[in-house]
Amino acid sequence: MSNLFADLPPEGAAEEAFATLLTAPGARIERIVSRGQASPPGFWYDQDEDEWVAVLAGAATLRFEDTPAPLNLTAGDHVWIAAHRRHRVEATADPTIWLAVHLARG
Amino acid sequence: MSNLFADLPPEGAAEEAFATLLTAPGARIERIVSRGQASPPGFWYDQDEDEWVAVLAGAATLRFEDTPAPLNLTAGDHVWIAAHRRHRVEATADPTIWLAVHLARG
């Protein structure tokens, strides 16, 4: 059994670390550790699956293309991202631990 | 947007507090706050759905009927509970914050 708050990538790691915790029919649970990364300029996530995501530790700024004001997330905040709702990560604290539940559309 | 670590029931609350954060086809995400509760003597959960559950804060002792040794969970530990795998909560710290993802079987 691994721990959501353990085994972080080293400080200053160049890439975010993605770990799939569970794969089930129609669902995937993933831990993501950010080390200050942000989405590249002009990049938008556009996902085929719905996603529920929580910040478990750290902080992040999330922006939706359809909403001018960014969303400042701190530990415990969670947000629902419908499939194909374009969004990007403007900033993350080092470290930021995310828990994402990806859900296929029935 | 609510916060996973906020709005806890009062210390010493008699009952655990269950809050559904998300309901989607085949999936339900729930926050549970325990205030030292345990399952009643002889009680076993026997659920129709698979469940992925994590302890986000606090600590708990989980026991499966098919496994003699209890599982001591601290913050960040997560566990997969297959449908109908009988289990009980032997003890919880006050407070213990759980995140449960219930998944219907395809």
C-alpha cells in the first residue's frame, strides 16, 4: 500500500509525476505531484473524460477558458471538470499533491 | 466549492458525518468524517459496490473478515475494497477524514 503523501519526486524535478492508483471499468484514480510546474503558455487541457480533482497539499491556480477569473486552490479544495471543458494550470506550489478521479462518460 | 478539510462536525459528535461530493454514472465520491467512532461490535460492511478509500487526515484501523491482522491507516494511506469483501472499522482518531470513491460494477 502506497501513501498519497509519500514518495514525492525530488524537489526541483523538471516534470510532474503521475501515478495511477487504481484502474477500474470507467474510472481511473491518479496522484499527481507538481513541483512548481504550470501548463505551457497557450496550452489547454481538453479531455475526453470527466475529472474530479482535489488538491491534497500545496496550492495551485487553475483557469478555465470559459471563465476569466482563475481559481486559487489550496489544500482540500476540489473541483469538477467536465469533459472537454478546456482548462490549464497557471501555477503550482512546490510541492502540490493532486488527487484526480477520471470518469468515462457512460 | 467546499473544502475536504473544512466544515468538520463538532468534536465529540455522536455520528460520523457523510457528505456526497459528486455523483456520476457509476461513481460516487464521498467525504466521511469520523470522530473516534468504530463499527458496532459484530458489524461488518458488505457493500454492493467496489470502494477505493483513503485517509486524508487522522488515523484508522480497518479490518477485513478474511484477514486476521488489522490494517493501521494513517494520513495518505489508501486501500481498495472489492464489493462484498466484508470489513469493519475497528477504531478512528478524532478527527479522521476519509475520501471514498464508490464504483458500481460494470
